[in-house]
Amino acid sequence: MLLTQKFHSLQEIDTEFIPALETLMSDHWVDFAAWKEAETKCPADETFCYWLFFGPTQNTPVGIAQVSYKKIDTQTCLPWWKKVTGFFDKSLAHWKLARWQLANGSDGPALFDARLARSGREKLSELIKEIELREDIMAMTVLYLEGTPSHRPQWKEIHHQAQTQWGVLKPWVREHRAYQDYLAALPSEEAKKIQQSWKKLHRDSAVVLGDFPTLEGRRELLEQCPDLDEGLIAGFPGGLLTFQKDGKLLGFVHYRIGQNGALFVEPVPHEPQGEELVSDQHYVQYALLKSHEMEHIRKVIVVRQGELFRLQDDTEASFFREQGFVIAQINEHDWSRSPFIQ
């Protein structure tokens, strides 16, 4: 049986637990500090609770779950007559939505050490039931990975329920020592297409690749691209894999080394739409090429605007699958116990 400890903010979590949490959350955040920074940027009306899970003989966490609470604006969801008759009902001011989603949601509401996943899910189910019984929780959302057990509130009445599904990009797992070996393992047509695109980029477009792993090294980039506005790269604290032509920066891949062999990458193109010399595939492939040059890197996490890479359509999903990525399906379940909350 797992034991739990509850925290109302990441700031409250004991420092002795951070190394274990960074390992658990290595697919989500570069480090614990980045997660804490993201929490501070959340809306003021959104609060959180975190549960750390511990085994009976362990003093480091083997799992973590997260729920957020957001105040429901009854002024927008209630009809006029309910606002009048409910004027003296002070409970309306405390209605909340509970959303069970750990970090970016790609692992659902919680994450556990694989050896304790089953008992972790059982304990998680108890916590969800505990929260749903609170009088102020009038709506609830729970995210689940497709194929994992789901939860349904035990409310007397459920007035509204819905389920949506969306795809997320899972970490790309490195399986070969060299980039050429990775290409050789792809379907022959896809490998040929990637190789030809590299040749075209170098031979026909004369685009030059660059790698600036440190902030100090960016002085050289600014010298190579004298018209570059330094502000365009100032908000990226990690390394930059650049595409340059004739003294101009066409775009770059921002990369940061995370925990447990993770490399976080984000494509940042700067070319006008419709005039691109550097394709979307080039950005992804340059990141994978870089990962093969770093011996300790075991997985690549692609992010978009610093957050979970949520796939927009089937075309985008096919684009990544062809390059060896795995897509996970997330089921988002919504329930309301008020007829006025949709």
C-alpha cells in the first residue's frame, strides 16, 4: 500500500524529494526549477494540489499526482432567474472545477514508478473520489492515456458529460549510436527523402548549419548575422542549432539538456511563410542529429512554445510517425453536476 503526502504548491515540496521527482518528470520538464517557474505563470484564480506517493519502505517519492482548482464564473453560466433566486446562496461563489492533469497532461493525472503503477492507480482513484465529494466541486475533468482505467464521478446526478480525444507527441527514444544508423532503420523511402532534403539544403540552397551551445557563444552568432535582432534569441536560455544563409538567421532549434538523458528541443523558424528554404523536417532532423552527437542523450522531447506538443491534425501526426516518433492518445473526460455548467 502506498502512502501519500499532500502539497498546495511546488514551492512547498521538500528539497530532498526533488532528485526523485526530476527523474519521474524527465519527459515533462528540463528540471524542477522550470516546473516551478511555470506554476508561477498560471492564472491567479487557479490553484493546485500535489500528492507525492511513497512505498512502505521508501523515503523518496515513487509517484506524483496533480489537480488544479479553477473558480467557476457563475455570473456567466447561471440564467438570470437563478442569479436572482440564488442571491443569498453564498455557496455559488465557491463553485469550482477540479481538473486532474499532471503537468502538460501527456501522462494523464499522475505518474508512477513502473514497478508500483498498479497500486499507484488504486490510490489515485481514492484521491479522486475524495475530491469529488467536496461540496464546492461542481465540475470535474480527468485526463487518461488511452488504454488505462478511467474514473467516473459517483455523484447522484451528472447533468453534463463529454469526452474528447487528442494526440500528443511522445519522447523520441534513441536506439542507435549514430545518426546514419537511425536513418538506415527508417523505411527506405523516408530515409531517402530525408537524405535528399539535406543535400538540397546544402547544395542548392547553400544554407549553413551552426551550433551555439552556450549564451557566451552567441556573440559569434551575432557577428555572423550582423542584422540579427538580439532580442529574437534572448528568451531562449539553452543552446541554439541554427540555419544561416548570407549572414541571415533563417531559424533555429532551441535545445536544453534535461534529466535522465532527455534533450528538450523546440523549432523556431524565422522565414516568411511560403518562402522557406528550411523545411519543418529539417528542424526535427537537426535535433535528432544533435542527439546522436551527445553520448548521454537517450530521448528527445519536442515542445511547441515551451509546452506539450499537442498534435493539431492527422497530417501532423503522419509527419512525425514517418520520422520514427510515437503518438499517444489522451482521453479527456468532463462531468458536471449542475444543469447550468456545460
